Amino acid sequence: MHLPKAELHLHIEGTLEPELAFELAARNGITLAYADTEQLRKAYLFDDLQSFLDLYYGLMAVLRTEEDFEELADAYLARAAAQGVRHAEIFFDPQAHTARGVPFATVVEGLGRALDRSEERHGVSTRLIMCFLRDQSAESAMATLEAAKPHLHRITGVGLDSAEVGHPPAKFAAVYEAAGALGLRKVAHAGEEGPAAYVREALDVLGVERIDHGLRCVEDPDLVERLVRERVPLTLCPLSNVRLRAVDVLAEHPLPRMMAAGLLCTVNSDDPAYFGGYAGDNFLAVQEALGLHQEQLRELARNSFEAAFLDGGPEEEAL
Ligand code: ES4
Ligand code: ZN
């Protein structure tokens, strides 16, 4: 599926393919608990968010140097470009790296090296969004924002990810306020496995401009009406929803109903190495399983550019 599109929900650590994991492990003298890429790929079968996250964080051990992060990002950008992605807003999880002794600067400079060459090499413009791990403390998130300060020229916004239930958005109110004061854009995962109330809270308490996933908004008609009225973009990830059992099968994904309700939906890949496909694969999968027509696919692609942080943000719009 080569329709030109923007990818707005992509965790760079979730693009680590088994082959690259083994290559980096060998280079860094790390022994993985899997015999080969085939065995590792079999471990990429899980049935909920937590079992996925355990593997995802564990495998990050192979990422140690700037070169590692550069290679990871460059490999993603090449694959994305081949599937029609022209603009990518890329999440990374600084705490997952600093907690194991990899400095913030190593991560952001390594990713930055690949991103700096992306337009020229791959024809893909990029933005970087740092995510706070919501199952860690608000203090840790604030310390992470502090660590980001020397690198803000590379960072467009903040996000919130990891285990959702029990970690409502309001926990991070002060961090998001501080991020906003630094001129950073704001997004948050909400309504993936958590309730519709978390989507409301992300809007009201954190002041986010986009909701990552937001799937469970459909349980709350008043919320849907508000999201439509305010044109709040939702970054949906259909293949992720199937693999993490947010929906039983793709044919039952609420995407067509959400589009019909007037929601500003986008289709993204989340953690493509783990969930069975990149951006174009997600477009193709919803086309086949949900019978979306060309015009609906074009609407999704148009939405992705409308929802992208390609403008100067709310402050510029207010001028
Ligand atoms: C994630 Cl699918 C998903 N949900 C929450 N946090 C994440 N981090 C990486 N992928
Ligand atoms: Zn995600």
C-alpha cells in the first residue's frame, strides 16, 4: 500500500526486527536467551499488553551505542519509505534506556544521526517525540524531561506509554505542564486497554493535541461527539489491536464506525516488528478485513497529514 501517508504512532524500539537484534547482540557481546531469529520470532507471540512489554523492554538490552540507535532508526525509515510513508513522528522511551545505563544523549544523538539524513536518503521528513513510561513515577518522568533540556532542538513533543490501566493521565499533570512551558507538543496513549475516562483526562488534565489509540472512546457517545467537534486526531493501530487483543479479530475493528461517526482517524503501525506489519501493511490489512474503499483509504492518508505536527503548533495558530 503505497498511498503517501504520515506515520504518527510508531515506537522506534518496536521496529527492532529479530535479525537486527541478533546482529547488535553479537556486536555488543550480549547473549540473547533465544537460539536464533526463528526462535525469537516465535517469542513475538503474546496475548496482552504486559506480556508484549516484558519482551519489548528485555530485548532493548542489545541497544547500547549511538550507532545502534542510528542503525535501528535508519532501518525503520527505509522500510517506512518503501510503504509510502513520507513523514514519520517517532516515539522513543528514554527511561527504558537511561535505567540500564545508556545516557539520554546516546539515544537522542544516535536517532538524530539517522533522522538528519532521512529526507535525503529516504524522502521521509521526521519528528521525534519522547514518551514517559506511565508505570514509572511522575518524579522519574520529570527527571527525564530535565535530562532532555540540552536536546530540545531535536525533540518536538512528549507522549505517554507503557502499561495503561492503573496509571491515569492525571498522574503526569505537572510534567505535561512543564513540557508545555518548554514549547513541546503533547500526545498521550489513552483508551487502548484503559477506559474512555482516560481519554477525557488526557484532554482535560494534560492538554494533549492527539490521542494515541483512543479506541475505547466508542464506549462513551458524549466523548465521541466531543472528539468529532474538536477534531482531535486518533492514532489507531489496527494490527497492534489484534495482537494485543484490544479487538478479537480485525474484521471487528471499530475503524469504519469511527470514521462514519466523523472521528479524525489515522492508521499507524505502533510496534511493527512485533505486530506483523509496517504502515502500508496496516492500510492493506484494514482494506482487506474491513472492506474499506479507496476513498476511505485516501481519507485516512489525508487525515495523517492534517494530524501531523508539521505546523508551528497551537501558539503559532493563535497569532
Ligand atoms: C506500546 Cl502498544 C503499546 N502500548 C503502550 N505502550 C507501548 N510502548 C510500546 N508499545
Ligand atoms: Zn503505542
